[in-house]
Amino acid sequence: MWKVVYLVYTGAAILLMSSCASKKQFAETNKVYEKQVEQLAEVIKQPLPTPHAMAAAGLPSPGLEGQRTDFEWVGTVNFNMRKPNFVVLHHTAQDSIQQTLRTFTLERTQVSAHYVIDKTGKVYQLLNDYLRAWHAGNGRWGSVTDVNSASIGIELDNNGLEPYSEIQIANLLSLLDTLKTNYKIPTENFIGHGDIAPGRKVDPGVNFPWKRLAEKGFGLWYDDILQTPPPSFNPLDGLRILGYDTRNATAAILAFKRHYVPTETTEEWTPFALSVLYNLYIKKTTL
Ligand SMILES: [Zn+2]
């Protein structure tokens, strides 16, 4: 009995110590975060942000030439924040959660995400949902070319080869539920980094349980009963309608297969892969 109490006590003490340690470890970057948020607040407080305020907040400074400043200000009372409308899922491709947190708090890496979920299911939040994280790179989905501005980025601690742990996926599902509820994100707008950057990124990889997510309302999935597409169906049109960037057709096909038909690793269309695509295409066009 005492042994159990002792173990629980030391376990709690270790947890407490590690949480203090990480608080101390990130105390400096937490201060930088707060300062940067204050600078952004200064920008949006003004009707016309000044180049000085923009530069201080790390935003591209508007050119002075051709800048109109002769507007008459009439502040409306009806507005709120612009909100995220997509969720992009990633795997970290790193060896430890500490390595990932360090990457996201070093200025020189120029990368970040809103959330990181470790293998024990613990969720780290790195910035406010309304702010723009740097996770999508040159991604493109449908007509959205600035995916960072429109999305929440979630990183899963996974090296890209290992299976995802049950607790990690369970906590991801509850986070997705919160985000979908808070921002009314459409079901089809839960996508992967590999989907928006074909040929460049593969995360969250072939081990990611997309079907399970879709069953909970996060992302599309195909029906059990499929039909053969008509001869007039052009698979590249289908991929484009789903959202894929088809400028590199091979990369788009491989990205699609990684997500929906991970057993296939070639760019050739099999009857099954074509039927899956046609089914999703019909779904997307009838949403
Ligand atoms: Zn990624």
C-alpha cells in the first residue's frame, strides 16, 4: 500500500518537475511570443497600419509609393476575427517531442504549427488559433494558395515510419472536434500536408488512419460500394475537383493514393483507384 502511495507520489513529483522544467525551458520564447502578439495588436488597432508598425510586427511593409491615405474613417461596429477554415495534419519526422518543440521555438527554423501531439497524447499549443502559423509552406488546395492564412496546423510526433499510437489518435480526434465546433470547419477541409504539397511532402504518411477520421466527420472517405466511372471521366479533373494541385500529374496521383489507396504505390490507375476517385469526385461535387 505504502509502496503504491510512494510510487504515485514520486510519479506526480516527476510530472510536476518536468512541467516546471519545460516552463523554464521555454520562458524566454514565451516572452517573445507575447511581445510579438502585442506588436500585431498595434498593427490592427490602426485603420491604416503604418510601415513602422508593420515592420515591428514582422509583416511585409507596404510600399510608400502609390499608398492612398486619404480615406475618411468611419469605424463599423459589426466585425470580428477572421477564422481558420481548414485543418492541415502533419507528422514531425523528428525523433522526439523535445526536438520538435525546440524546432518550433527557434527563430532560424521559420517553421511552426498551432498544435503538437506527442505519443502519450499530450497536446501542446504553440500559438493562438487566430494567428498564422508557418506549417504549410508552398502548399495549394483548390483555389487556396495561402494555406497558412486559412488553416490550423497540427503536428503529430511520429517519424513517418512507425504506427500512430491509439492515445495520440484519440486526443487528435478530440482536438479536431473542438476545432470543427469552434470554427465550423467543413468536413472536407481536414487534409494532410502531403495532399497540399504533392511531390514535396508525404506527411502524415501511409500509416495515418484517414478512414477513422472520416468516420468521425473529419475529411472525406469513399463508400463501400463503388461504381466504375463512365469513359468520359478524366481522372485529372477528378483530382483537381477534390483540391489536388495537378500541375505535376504523377505527384498528384501518388498523393491521392497515399491518402485513399495506400496499398498502391505507382502512378498507374487501377480500376479500384479510379472507382475510389470517381466516388469522391461525386461526393465533392454534390456537397
Ligand atoms: Zn508537414
